[in-house]
Amino acid sequence: MNRYTQPLWILLLFVALPLISFGQGNEDDLGIFDQWTDVGKTGVAGGAFYQSSEQAYYLKAAGENIWGTLDSFGFLWKRVSGDVSMEGSVTIVDLTEAPHRKAGWMIRASLEPDAPHVTCAVHGDGLVSMQYRPSSGAETKGIPFEVKGADKIRLEKKGTVFTMSAAKSGEEYETKTVELRGIEGPLLAGPWVCSKNVEQLEAARFGYVRLVVP
């Protein structure tokens, strides 16, 4: 993964200070998104904010995983209906050493831990995958990518077809697609992060974010 290269003071303040210092609940601090939610059982509260001078979103969260039949992670989301696409750069800050700490984009049916979803995942060890739970309480499935350590990701929904694209900077996108009929709107869409540890925070930075609802 790319190492964190933005001004260090922003990262240190974000991780160290309570959420109230970043105005959780103040819509102006969340850019184009509606709300931050710690989904499932997370032992440490996370949070998010928009740094307008960088046009970047910072997220921090604990959480065991987005896998199996139940999820535990931090989610910055916007309510959408119909088709939607999201794209941008992603950098895991590497506060932890868990190989499968991860971050990416998500389209989710609800904030319930067992909700259906389609997820772009970039892991701390470089693994890139498209993950999805086709119905409430179902086992999560994954589609691995050939590319490793991608720092540009895109997730798109057109009707019942979901498409993930991932690439390293300067390289061509690799694309995977899945068709799912159980994930209908209104939906929640946005970036997320998971530390793979319910008692420890991981952080991620999302830059050049573009969310389009036709």
C-alpha cells in the first residue's frame, strides 16, 4: 500500500482527539455525505471529516471485519436511490499491522450488521477484492483482483449490475462485475474503513472523491 504522505498534523489530530473535535453531526464537516456510523460491534468509536483544503475525506474506525454473516466497521454514507457511481483515491494510513485491515467503497441496503451490500475492498497487505452479501444474513462472497495495492477504486450500480474497477496510479483499470437482484433502493453509499480489531483504530484517506447519482 502507499504510505501516508499528507501533512502529519492532520492525521495526528484526527486519531488523537475525540470525535466532537471534528464536529461529528455537523453536515459541513462531512462534505457530500450525510452521516457517519459505527456499524456492528466496535469497541472504539470512529469518525470522519472532510478536509476542504485537500478535497479529501479522512475516516477512522475499529471493527472486526466485513465478511461472513455479520459486519463490524466504520461507514461514511449518503442515502441514494436508483443508479449510483463512486470513485477516488484511497490510502490506508497503516496505524495497525493486521494484513486484512481494509478500506474502500460500499453500497449497502441498511446499517444492520447483516445487511446486503456490495463492497470495494483494498486490504493492508495489497489484496484487492469485490465483496458482496446477496441477502440479509447470507455469507459474504468475494471476487479477487489480479492487481495488488490499488490506490484508485470505483464502484458503480446500474440497475441490478454492480461493477468494481481498481488500478494503481498510471495503470489501466481492472474490472469485475456481479449481478444481484436482492439489493434494491433506497440504499446507503460511501467510503468505509475497518481495522480488523474491535479495540484498535485504523484510518484511511479518500481523495478526488466523485459521487454521481444520475
